[in-house]
Amino acid sequence: MDIHRCRFINYEASGINTVAFSHPHLPTNQKHSRTAPVRMAIGRENGDIEIWNPMQGTWLQEMTIKGGQGRSVESLAWVVGDDEELDDAGTNKGKPILIHGQLRLFSIGFTNTITEWDLEKGCVKRNASGQHGDLWCLATQPKPAPGTPTAEAATTQRLVGGTIDGCLALYSTDDDDLRFQRLCRLPKKNIKVVSIAFQTRQLAVAGCSDGTIRVFDIRNGAILHAMTIGRDLAGEKTIGQGAKNVIVWSVRCLPNGDIVSGDSTGQICIWDGKTYTQAQRIQSHTQDVLSLTISADGSDIISGGMDRRVVLYREIPGQALRWAKVWHRRYNQHDVKALAAFEAKGMSVVVAGGPDAAPVILPLEKSGMEHHRTLSHLPQTVPIASAPAARLMICWWQRQVQIWAFDAPIDQLLNDGETEADLERNRRQVGCIIIKGDNNIVAADISADGSFVVITTTVGIKAFQLRKLASGEVSVSKISVPASVASKGGADSVAISPNGKWVCLASGVDDRVNLIEVVYPEPTAAGADSKAKIAIRPKVSRVARLRRNIPRHELLSGLGRYDRRITHIAFSPDSKLLATADLAGYIDTWVLQGPDGMSGTAAEAEGEGEGEQLADVDSEDSDSSSDEDSDAEVEDTAAPANKWVRNPRAKQLPKLPSAPTTLTFSPDVPGAPAVAGEAVSSEGSLARDYVLFAITASHRLFAFHPLQARLVPWMRRLSPTSLPVEYRNIRDVAKGVLWQGPRVWIYGASFLFMVDTSVEPTSSASPSGAAASGEDQSSKSAVATQQDLTLRKRKRSDDTGAGNRMELGRIAPQRVQMAVENAEGGGREWVDVDMEDVQDDAKSRADDDDDDETDSEAEAEYPAYAEQQQQLDDGKSSKALKKAARKQRKRSGDASNGQQLQAPQPQQPRWWHTFKYRPILGVVPLSTASSSSTSSSAAYPQLEVALVERPGWEIDLPVRYDE
């Protein structure tokens, strides 16, 4: 595989302003606590809101709600409804059924408006504002304690926001609504309320810009207590002049009622919650304390500041209201602006974020015993796409789409002796599209031939035609979108079929998927169609998703139908089969019937007469949807004869065990020689079905025959026990998949992994390798699922959701130096000793008799190993050669003793991986065949890709305090 390593994409990461968990604390002894729908929301400077699922330490980014121009998310708040238990003996074996409270997400952004977000549709649900200044902070009223009188317990949670003009704004969330109630005013209007927390259900603690902490009774708006921080004595001592007013940037309340505050002096203060007096002041930061969070039991306090420090404090045993600083670390590259703690069964972490855009997961309960983990600042959905036939690539960010061209294949440039500068000039920007309006781009795609681009936002759909000019640039012209298509609003996902004739649009949790047909101009004489326009048919085909047997109480619980959001769309290589997948793991498939479809193929035979009935249903729906625009229907004189109908076996496709992160089709097409899963040396047989490949968030790999609704025969090679330990140890989830014949290239934010589906596993002792051909597929799936549960259970016991466990009892020197003679001017100089090489040499001498497969053996058979080997230093190369020579001498000695050894047969490597590219924004193909070079094997066609990296150090950040 030839790789264009690129870092030229205009994609800028946005800083983190706030982090909030829907359930910061889930008691381990509480009934059904592990089934609660926990989500983490991250608000960014550009107005984006990311929804993450912790998944016992997997940390999957499920959705991103795009912002807009001039928008920012400064604070987030979750409102959780009350749980209910239903006594229904007929549905849950006599046990009570728990309905989790509804989750509602609210945000503010330096305006006087509170916004509620619809997580099912990924858009704004409602706005509410009052006659007050801009909101700077937001907090949710806690739920009533157990045993509270019924009248008080019936009251729902309210939202309280601090304003720039010194007020507390109260908003009601009763009856699934959002309404402004009243204001609690301060005596002075030039005071800003910058932080807020609740001491009890009715007492709100507000940190102000005048160095005062005030306690409000939100029932009547009265100020009960006021605590003053005092002057900036530390600033006067170190800088020579202290700040005129101390700003209380953050306040938190402990479970026992005590108050913790962090201010602009770099100190945290502990306040007695009964007498409202200062009990302790700790100087732990050299600059402002911007964020605070506490553990569930109140035994730990964590602070983050402008000096990049994260500080942990713990209560001194036996001494009331006395705390001690345990340690401080610098995990972030800039200010620690947001902190949030999450504790549940098996997990205890703190999430830290700031302008450096990358969330950092820190261990809380096992602090000092586990490593931290930095999540990728790049989105899970890849914001790049390519047109392999035209060697074009598009990338989008905010309201801009850039078009890049790759002039020549990389292998041709290398053969011509081009330099690195020539490789940089080989890729150039040839066009740009800027979307009008305030809404950012949600998704985009380009046709395989590079003729047109489709862009979607939250409010609309836009299409543009591309034409290559003689100068090499690309001209962009707008394609008119019919009213019937525009009336459907925006979309969350878009995909263009490989032949460029169909565009699939999916939005939120809609029960139907929209398909629009693209009409190309008729070919005429040479040059006559240079200005011909591509058109979109007004008639929209709306195909229905399957109705899943989901209990009604689950649809009313927690996030509702949020899990039914479509996240992936995939077309088959011949554009005759369409597949979608949602967060719940359900897969829906449709086939194309008509002149360009699958009429007379195996799809109708598999359906046993169901195809005609389903075709009538979809046809009626399509006609009814087109009736909304009768004028457009009259203009469409040539109605399309092709119809999309549901796959007759779609209902039999199994549900994936977790949310899919990738969904793609292999190059296999019915009636053509099979590609995936066939041995390299064997004669290719005719493929009976497509191969649909999916990867889940738990790193499980699945391959289906969608028309037959069964797993592929070579699926046993992708079981968790058959995959290498390097893949099982990867923590980042997969972002995309590329096919090179039977080879599957999987990539994530920090890894690139290849699995050859045509090579059998070397070990035959595993149960999966000895499975009979007629074994029931359901039993295979059950065994694989049980193995996956065992692996994931073992992984959960190793850590608490952050990094790996630290090795106990090991003293490993990080830096060792030795004095050597200076070859230039005499004397001695100190040089570093690479301890890794010393350990590798010792291990190689101890493992002379090891007959396991090594990288040096695979390099001779796989070209990528040779490319990587050129980048290694001479020392490692010589060690590999020495090790191979020792093995050869051992084989020769055994043969001389009379043992008849057969010559080893060359075998293609089954997998390969590298971690040299990071962080990866995306990988897209540029061409599937190169005219300037030939592949070493006919089964492995040449693959050329563009791999785009976006390192964190390239993010433009403001000057840090310590700089």
C-alpha cells in the first residue's frame, strides 16, 4: 500500500470549555444502577457539543451536534427525571421493570438564552430567555433526598444561571418544558456571577467577581450569607501588586455541606457549611484556579488551573475540615478549564479539558496506581472523502470545503527520484466551497468520479458540480436542489453510491431513509457537453427501516430512541445494495430493483415472493411523499423505473453486541470471482453474495452475507482469540476501513492495522479453527460473544476507565548515561544509553530457541515490512539478521543429525500493524490500481491512499501563563 502522508488539511480543533456527566455518581449498591444510560457531554469553543459513552473505559464518541458562526458553549447541565418501577409479571419474569428518568441536556453560551438540545434529532429543541444579562454559569437543582414529603418530591429540577449583571436566573423544566421564572438580584449590578453550585436543594452558592461567595435561598431570592476571600496577598508578594478584586472562578459543595472555592489567587478555600467561615486555605497553584470537582463520597478534591496543573487533595484522617495536597501533575498542554468526575461500578475517573482540545482521563480511586489516558481531539466521524477515479479529495471544517488534487502516483514519483519537496508539490488545493449561513457543515461526500459534491447542514442540503479545467484547477457550480428534497430539511449522514447515481440521506432517528437519484447529461459530441449540468430528480424515494421488537418501557427510558440514530451508510461496489447501521447495533439493508438493479438475481430467490410485496409498500410510500410537491412531479416527465425495496432477509440479520464504528462492503459482487476470504493461491470461485463488514466499539469484527443473512465462512478467523494481542490491546476505537482485495486495512486515531481474510490461522488447536462447515451460525456467534465477554471482563478488572495499571515493584531507569572519549577534540563527553536496545539484546540471546513467527520472517513476504525496515537504524537491522542466522544454524544442525526437515513454505502474513502515524484524522483511497507499477500478486491489487494526520501541537493556542 502506497501512502501519501499529509498534514495540509485546514482542520482546526476547538478547545474544551465544559464537561458534564448525566450521572456523575452511580452507587454500586443501587438496584439497576449499571443499566443507567450514562453519557458525557463536552462543550467546545466553536459551539460543538460532543456526546460520549464511557462504555466501561472504551470512551466512544457517539455524536457531535454541530455549532455555528459566532456560537460557543460555555456551560452544560443535565436534568435527569425520576426513575419508575413497573410491576409487570408477564414481561420480566415477575421482576419489577425499571424505567430510567428522561435525560435532558441544556447549554449556555455568553447570551441571555438557555438552549435545550434534542439528542434524538441532533438539533435545538427549544430556547428560553429572560430580561437579564448574558449567562456565565449554569447549574441543575439537585433532586429531593429520600424521605422528603410528597409535595416537595413532586417538584422537578430547576435550572439556575449566573448572569453578567449580578443576578441568579431561575428557569423551570416542569412538564417537559423550559420557562423563565424569576431573578434573584444582588445589591450591586456591576458584579458578575461566574460560578454556581447547590449546597442543598434550596440553597445556591454563587462565586462572584468581587471576591465574595454568596448563599441564596432560591425560594424567595434572599441572600443568607456572604463570605469574602480578601485581597490578593500572594500576588502582592510575588508580582509586587495584587489584583484589585479576586474572582471566584469555581465553587463546589461537599456531601456534608462544606463549600470549596477556587479563585484567581491560585488558592482553594475550604468553608464550614454550618457556620460559613473559612476553615482552611491552600496555595497549590501559581495562577488562577479555573475548575474544581469532588469525588462522590467527598473524600477527594481535584482542582485545575491556568498553570496547567491538576492537583489532588485528600482529607486528613482524624482532623475535621483539614485537607492536604497529595500531588500535582501537568497532563494538559494549556489551561485546565473544565473538570468532571465520574464514579460507577468498575470506573472512577476525572475528565480534564481545556484549550488544547484533547480530553484527558485521570484515575481517581486508583490515583498513583494507573496511568492517565488522553483521548483524541479529532472527531470519530471522518471529515474527509475522496474521488479515486479523479484523484481528488475533499475536507470540510465549519462552513468551508476544500478540494485537493494529487497529480501523480507516489510510486511513480519515487521511481523518478523525486525529493520530499516534490512530494509536497504533488498535492495542491484546486478549489474551495464556502457555505452561506450560520450553520456549520454536518457531513459531505464526493462522487467516485469527482463530478459533484453533496453537503448537508442541520437545516438544508446543498449540491455542487465540479469540472476540471485545463490549468488543473476545479471550477465549482451550484446544482439546483428540488423543493421536494429541500423540504426534508438537513441530514446527519450522507453517502453517494459508487456509480454516482444515488445519494442516501439519513437524519436522526427517522423511521425512513431518503434516496435521491442523480441524472447525468446525455453524452454528445466531443466538447459539446462541457457545460452540461448534473440534475437531481424531484422525486424522493423514502425507504422504511425495520420495526424492531423493542419494549415500550425502554423507548420511554433515559434517552428514549436516541440509540436508533443512524451513524453509518454503505453502498455495495455495484451500487445495488444499501446498508445502514445505528447506535443500537441494528443493520437495515435494501436492494435496487429495476433496469439497473438486481431483477432476476438471487435476491428475489432468497425472498421467496416477499420482494413484490415489499416493492409495493415502498412504491406507495414514494408516491405519497412526492405528492407533497405536485408541481415538481409534473416537471419530472421521465420518472425513474428503479426502486429501492427492503432486503427480504433484512430481518434475519443479527443485532451487533455494541455500537458499530465502521460499516463497509468488501469488493465482492455476486456473479464475479470472490475476493475476500479466498486463499491467494486458489482459483477464485463465483461469489454468491456481498460481504458486509462491521467493527464494533468493543473491537469485535463481523462479516455478513446480507442477502443470505448469515455470517461468512471465514468469520471464525476474526474471532477475538484468533486476532493478535496487539489488536486486542488497542484502546482507540476504529474510525474507518479500506479494502485491498482480501486484505482489510483498519485505522483509528493512533493505529493502522491489516488483517488478511484469505490466510488461515496458524494454530489449529482453537475450537473455532476446527469448526465443521455445517456448524450452526447461531452457536458460533454465541461462542464468540462469550469469548468477547470474557476478554472485556478481564480488561475491566485491570483498570478503572483511565490508562493501564502501573507495574508494581519494577524500577526501570528512564535515563542512563556513560562517559565516552570525544572523537573530535579529546576529553570525555556524556552520552545517553538506549536501555531498550540493551533489553532487546538480552531478550534475543535468551530466546535463541524460540520458533515463533517474527517480523523479520514477514518482511521477505510483505512489501510494507521492507518499507518500514528502511526506516530502522542499522543496529536493529543487524540484530534481526543475527537472530535469523542463529535460527538458520540451528535448523542446519538439526538436519545434519539425521532429522529430515521439510523446507518451510512461504506464507503471506496474516496481519500487520503500525503506530507510527498519529493522530490520524482519516485515510481515504486515491486509486485502486496504479498504471506505473504492478502488484506482486494478482490477489492483492495496488492500493494508494492519503493518510491525513492532525497533531495536537499544530493547534494554534494562546500564550500559556508559564511562557
